[in-house]
Amino acid sequence: MPEAGPATADGKIRCDACPVMCYIAEGRAGACDRYANVGGDLTRVDPLVILEEAGEDRAVVPFLASDAEWDGDMLNTAERFVTAVGAGTTYPDYKPAPFIVASEVDGVDMVTVVTEGIFSYCGAKVKIDTDRHLGPERALVRRDGEPVGHVTTGEYGSQMLSIGGVNHLTGGGKREGRVTCDAIMDLCNREAVDLTIDGGASVTVQAGQAPVVDGERENRMRVGCGSATIGMFARQWRDHVDEVVVVDDHITGVLSEHQAGKVLDVPPTGIKIKGRRSTPGRYFQVAEPGTGWGGTNITDPLTILGDFNPKQAWPGLTMLMVSTTGDHSAYYVLDDDLKPRRRDLPDAMRFSVERIQENCEPALCSVMFIGGAGGSLRAGVTENPVKLTRSVKDTLTYVSSGGAPVFVWPGGGITFMVDVTRMPERSFGYVPTPAIVAPIEFTMRLADYQALGGHMKAVVRLEKVRDVARKRNLAASTDNPWPMDRLNFRWRG
């Protein structure tokens, strides 16, 4: 835990938990709201979160069911894991991590090093399930008017944003840094964040919730691109309609020209699509991106059609036009002049549109925190930080964040990503430098910790931590792997 400096004449103490070095008065918290002056002692405000390995078959402990004095735990389990949530930081980094906890697991002596890292090199990668055009690639994303990130590459049925990064946190003005820090922290704490995109839409993002684009809540992400939709539903259309056009900003599909239609002997219809023809039945750039049909800017799908070829088309030809989510659909019949006239959807077509909608996944926002565990953070684990990096790459050390599994990027350093919805609530904080405070845990065998030059004198038993820490016990999510499971390690045999 951080140390408090000598009290000043007016009773304030100085906190060294981050570079701000606040003077904190009795009964008040520092600028980060994470440490407070409690009776002259520097105290971490939030309790240390300890996970208890409790599967669905684990029973709740009957109250005072044994002779031992009840310690407040509600779950009957011998397996516990100390997370870094509420642990404190290693700043000024030359000292060991706040908790280096030893325990025995299945006959193996294990150790977990926990710390709330101070991350300047960090951000959030945001996936927004929508066909709507949010903004051009590389457009600035703003919160409260300040640039906090940018639009990155679109993915399958989703728009991607990159929020944060050191250039926004420290490379701009003070307000830009503060707003960026707040945006990352709020996103990672699963709060709703209102963003605007230069030249594009406004969007409300909240991890695990549907996005709201220009005030309209999304319901579904697309079933596939226009071509994929043709392939999935061609057989269902074959006997009920002569032509189908699936409107899509990226790849618009046409049944009669598509390979699926050819295999099913769908005859040519003489249809003409405005756009850049790719392979048969697949068209690019039929319209500009937007919030209309299939993520285009059109409200009338007929605007992407040219005149039908009279050598192939015929009066009475039926045509379904539908978007990739099924949110937009229209049914047409060609008149004697081969002009499409809108008609009510027949029952078979209505069923088909509903089937497209049924096969769409719910639209959600996904938020991944990404951060680099720098040399200073690693110094809280070992006196030789590069050995920790090598141990992680060799799968001798398992990295988690708030007990949740992380993805460690290949290459140098320990750059990790974590799905914030798999972490305990409000796992993230900040320091006013500005930087994000995020939990990170390193778990390994005690012998491996000693071999990489760990701070062995700072190792304490789990029982000791439970005695000295103000703790909050949570049942571990059954969706997350147990951090101390031997399957996480190279020596698993």
C-alpha cells in the first residue's frame, strides 16, 4: 500500500500513490477518489475484491453451521483468488506490488501478484453492432466537443471505434486529456457514454447494451452481407419470387445473377443494378454510406435500379427488395412497361423477412480495455522486469484483470486486452495526471516467481491478506476460467 508522508501543521497527509502527490485533509479523499485520510492513516477507499471459486453446484454456507467463528463469507469454497481491484498501486514503482499472495492449490505452491496499474498507454476498442454509417474511417470521435479517439475499420456487421491512447491523454490540451480519461474510464466501467463523430452520427455506447444511433436504438446486427444473405435464403425464395435484391452498403446481392440462384435454376430477370459489379450477383458502392437501407443513404430502394432489359424481363415479374437486417423491405411487380410497382408483401415474403430478422444477432456494444504493462509496473513484480515478460510469453505466468481472462498480444512487452463485461463492476479508476487505473494480476508457481527474481520478502499467505484487508468477496463468474487452474500453465501435466 502507498505510504503517507508526515502530517502538515493543519493535519493533512501526503499520498504517494500516484505522481500527483495529493495533500489530503482528515476525512477527505484525494483527487482520484481512491485514497482518503482516515484518522491520519492513508486508506484505500474501495475494498479489495476476492473471488471465490463457486460453480453452480456449490452450496451457500448455512449460517454458523460449523464450530468455527463465521468470517462473513457466504460461499462454501476453499478456493479464493485475490484480484487487483481495490489493491492499490506500486507507485513510485521501486517497491513491491501491494499484495503478493501465496497459497496452495492442488498441492502446488502458487503466488499471485496484484496491483492496480497506472496506464497512460491505454485505451478502449469499441465494437458497435450496426449497419448504420457512423462516420468516415479516421474521423475524429468526440466527447463534450473534445477529440477522444477515431473511427477505425468497419467489420462484419459492426462499426469499430478506437478511444483513448497516449496521444489524446497527454498529447493534447489539458481538457482533452481529462475528457479522454473520463471517456475510457466510463466506457470500461460499463456506463453510457455519448459520443459524436465528425461528419457522421451521434452514438450512445454502453458495454453489453444496444447502441443508440442518432437517438434511435439498434435492435439487430445484420445477418450477413447482401451476398451472404442471398446464399442463406435463396432456396426459400426460389418458388415464391422471381428476383431478390439484398441492399447492403458493402456488397449488394442479386438472386438471379448470384451463384446460388444459378444452382437453383433461377432465370435471368434483366435487372440492372447501379454500382460497381464484382463477381456475378455481387455489387459494390450501390449508394453512399448512411443510416438508410442496409447502411446506405437511400430511403427508396428503387434508386439503385436502372431500367430492366426488355429481352429478359416480363410484365408480372415479382421482386423482393430487403435490407441485411430485415428492418427494411418492399415487394414489387413489373407493369406492362416493365416498371416496378409496389405491392403488399405476400405472406411468403413476410415470412422470409421475419426469418432474416430471426437470424440476426442482437445489436450490442462491446468494449475491450487495452493497456501496456510498462517496465515500471513490472518492477513491482520483480527486480528484473524483462523476466516477467518472458515468463508470460512462456505461459509460466498467467495474466488476468480483475480475475477475468485477457488476451496478451504477441511481440514485445505485455500489451493485453480484456472484455470489461467479464470483470467486477467499477474495476477502473483514474489519476489526474491523467491516466487510467486498471487491475492486473500475475499468477504463477512460487518456485517460478523466485526464479524470475520476485520480491520474495513481500510474499504473504492468503490467510494474512484476508485478515488485514478490508475485503469484498464475490462469486467468480462461471463464464471465466479460474485464474489458478493448472490448465492455464505450460506445466499443466
